[in-house]
Amino acid sequence: MLDRETVDHVAQLARLQLTDAESEKMAIELSQILDHIEAIRSLDLEGVEPTSHVVDVVNALRADVPQPSLPREVALAAAPDPADSGFGVPSPGASAE
Amino acid sequence: MSAEILELTAAQAAAAVRAGELDPAELYETYRTRAAGNQLNAFTWVAESAPEFDSSAPLAGVPLGVKDLFCTEGVPSQSGSKILEGYRPPYTATVVQKLYDAGATLLGKTNQDEFAMGSSNENSAFGPVLNPWNTARVPGGSSGGSAAAVAAGLVPWALGTDTGGSIRQPAAFSGIVGLKPTYGSCSRYGMIAFASSLDQAGPLTRDVTDSALLLRHMVGQDANDSTSLAHPDEIQLPSRRDLSGIRLGVPEELLGAEGGIDAGVRESFDRALETARSLGATVDTCSLPHAAYALSAYYIIAPAEASSNLARFDGVRYGLRVDGDGDLTSMYSRTREAGFGPEVKRRIMLGTYALSSGYYDAYYGTALRVRTLIANDFKTAFGDFDFIVTPTAPGVAFELGAKTADPLAMYLNDFCTVPMSLAGIPGISIPSGLSDGLPVGLQLAAPSFAENRLLEAAYALEQAIGFDGSPARNGGAA
């Protein structure tokens, strides 16, 4: 069973400002899902290698030559706050935490 | 002419245009009018005018529905999410571009569960999609808009994506064909990511031949996706009418109690196996000893990858921004709180938890090892069998709202499709018949890159089953 404290910690890690009602519900629902998932921990996995990817490929690196990329104004077209030819954000230093 | 046009499969329409017997503009406008006026909420955007047609190209201007999560330059691409509402990307996904290059035209973007997370299409920020067989029912998900649009004849064919069953399950619920190709065979470039080690694009079509034709023009290695691979074969249009010498394996672990297969689905499945035998196939029970654990592994791996992929939605480069308390962190948190729906938040939380310090090995590490066992189970089974067959989903399309309060019950829809996703192998769902007036899907799975063999077997079964995919002719709504 996940407690509220854990849920709030995970929400903070995930940068989700959940409401109280959401956190309460999340604790119950995630606990149910985790209870179901627990079944896999009963398997004997001694010596079994993990599979993070099914495709047997190595890192594909292209030649280090300059190529055209998106023009600045196109890249910024969907930005909520295109400022000074970049992505405008609130100051990381002005933390309310 | 309009009624006759609607009877044509995409392959037939392309052939008619290429032969000069059908005007591509008339074809396009017939579907555009239907799509724009649809009552199923299957589309999130429909083109307002016709594009240019290349009648001599392989796909000859035949219109295509594209799942919302594919980036299409200048056209809304929102992945069913409020956080991307109105977003028009500056580039086009590779598979969509390849289909344009082959002569396909974009008719509209299809509705989907938010970020492809869901099995009912009820998680879309743009409202649920209705099933054309019965509008009180869901079309399945997450590619529910694509499935409903194809089933209702709003578009000849459509693109979807499948992470744990999101092409195959809605195809089953909507009485059409859905193919999840081998992982890596189609580029993921320009697909708004859910779980990168599982996501794969694929066709949703009226029949197996259309799936083969669409897939032919989708596959290929792409410099923009380092996990894409060159398909060893050119995809062929199927023609086989028998299954002589074909060995079908029915995995006991997926048809047991935990899968909760409905009686009506089981009956339709058993009839399909009988049909396969009559075509010359042998049918035997096989074992995938760890397949019943696939769902648990999937619901760790997919949310873990999602929690990382969805970190990019933070109110900085595109999409929604909600101001915080003047600082960066509260802007992130408020934006994500306002922009994501409940299921997406649930999976981000689950994935973040599974990856967090102290739990990583217990959950994520364990799930990756189980994934190895599942992939090995399939390798072993394919030593004795050509294809693994199961019902695609444990039930038929359920009523809207029936499972929204119980996330686990919703997840169990993927019980028979998730194992193939974890193993990266191709799977196809074809209609096997009706149960209580609603379509039932039959899933066939094959070894990696055996799409041509898979399509041949699915075609032979499709011809023998002779399913009528028209909801209207079967008492449905559309």
C-alpha cells in the first residue's frame, strides 16, 4: 500500500502538482496496480539477463558534418513564450519552494 | 457513384485510379464529406480541401486517416492531449512522408486515447469515439478513431500505433484488420512517443490485402530513428488460399482463467481454428510459460518509459503553459497538472515510482528480466509452430463508461496482445465473426520480420471466414 507521503514525493519527482483529491485516489489506484504487478517478483530470475530493447542494434552515429536544421523562427513558432530568439522561462532562481 | 466508391477497398480504389476508371478528386471528396460529417467523433481534424493527386503513384491519391500522434507538418498533431491542443508541428513523421511519397493523401487526423494510453478511446481530451457497430460501445483503443473511421467507411484505411495492443484490439472491436509490424520495421521518427522500446506504427484496414499494401510503403530503415531496421523482404500482396503444412499453436497460458476470455469470443475463436483445420493447418496447444506475466511486466516497462518520454511536456517549447508562482518548477508542475488527463498522470506516477531510488531493481529491473523470458518463450514455441493464435481481446466492445472506474480491468484488455509487444514480434488481428452482434478478433503472431508469411496465413483465413465488415449490413449504427 502506497501512503500519501510516497505519492506526494513521486508527484514532486514527476513535476505534477496533484490536488489533494487526486493524491488520495492515486494512492489507492497505484496500490491496486502494484499489488497485481507484484506477481512477477515470485519468478526465479537468477541468471536471467535484462532486455531493455528487443532490437539488436548498436548506437548509430552519423558523420560529424554540419547539416541544416530547423530555422530558428520555425522552431520557436509553437513556443508559449518565444523571448530574445529563445525559449522564455521564469527564473529558476525565483523559487517559491 | 458514391456508394460504389465506398465499396472499394483501398487497393481496389488505387487500382481504379491508376487505370483511369476513377477520378481521385471524386474519391477524395466522397470520403472527405463523410469524415467531416461523422457522428462518431473519429476525427480530431479533417482536411478542408483536396490536395494534389498523383494518379500514377502506387497509392494513386487514395485518402488516408492518420492517428493524431503522428506529426504532420502544419496540421494539428495533439496525441489526444490538452497539453498539445492546437499544436502544429514543423515536420512530418517518416512513415507518413513515405506514404505521401507513394501517393497517399491525408484525409484527416484520427482521435485516440491521450498519448496512446488506453484501450477504449475514452481517455482522449477531445472526447470518446463511438463504435460504428453500436454507438453505446467503445471502439477500443488507443487507435480507436482510426478503427472506427475505417469500420464506418469514413476513410478507406488508416495509420495507427501499437504499444501493447493499440492497433490489434481496436481492430478487433471494430471488425477490421489491424497489423502491428515487427518492432523496428517502421520508423518511429515523428511519432509522439509513449514507450519507445514498444511503440510501432501499423495499418488499420478493411482487409488483409490493404494491410499488406499500406505496410509495403511504410517499412524501411530511417537515419532519424536509430532503432529502425531494413526489412529483409519487400512486403507482398497475399494470395494463398490454404494453410496446408501450417502449424498453429494455441498458448494455454493466455486462454486460461486469468485471461478471462468471454464464452462468445471463445466460440468464435474455436470456429476459426476449425476453419484453419479445414484449410489444412494443424492446431495444437503450445506453451508460453511466462506469457501470463507479460501484463505485469508491461505495466512497469511502458509507464517507466512514458514517465521519461513525457518529461518533454513542460510548457517551454510547445503546447500548453500555465503560470506558476513566478518560478520555473511551479510553472512545470502547474502546466503538467492542467495539461494531462487522469490516465496519463496515473502512468507517469507509476513509471516514476518504478524508476525511483530504492525501487528500480525491484520493479524495472525485474520487468526487464521477465521480458527476456517472454521473448525466449516465443523463440522456443516458434521452433514447433509457424504461428501463435489467440483471441485478440478477451471480450467484445464494451459499453462506454463500463471500465473507466477500474484501471486494472481496463488493462486486462491487453492480456493477449502485450506478450507479442514485449517480444517485438508482429501480430495481426482479423475478424473471426460476431458475438451478440459485435465483432470478435482473431490474433496471429509470427517471428520477427515474418510479415509476408503472416499476411499469407491471415489472408487464407480471411477468405475462408468471409466476414462481412459492414456495420450497416449487420444491424449496426453506421
